[in-house]
Amino acid sequence: MGIITDRELLSKIEGALDEIRPYLEADEGDIKLIEVTDDMVVKVKLMGACSSCNVSMMTMKSGVEQAIKRAVPEIKEVIDITSL
């Protein structure tokens, strides 16, 4: 497998977020890419209703993380910085 450029990596992650964004927006929420660390951890921020939703952790793991890992298998983890 070839080396993925930073621009390519960010584009793939944003594409994955764009796939799930309509579902978040339907519930008055959204998501923003904050950072991709050197050790391939994606940091995102849930916004709007998603930031305080009681099922946001499930959304992160089964929705957001899976979509990003499908687009970029090298990603190790996706974390939400909203509650940090």
C-alpha cells in the first residue's frame, strides 16, 4: 500500500464524516474534524444536540468510528473531545 498524504487522509476522513452528517443533522447535531494525531487517532467534536445526547458514545463507536475506519483503515481510534 502506498503512503497516504496528509491532504488525502483528511479528504477521506471528511468524506466519511459527510456520509454520516445527514443523520446527525436530522437530530439537530453535527460533527467537526479537529485533529488527526501522528499515531492515527482522529479527534472530532460533536456539536449541537449531539454534544449532549445520551447515546452519543454509541453514535461515535458504531457510526462515526466505523465510517472513518472504512474510509481509512489505518485509523486506530476516533475520540470525541466534546466531553474532555
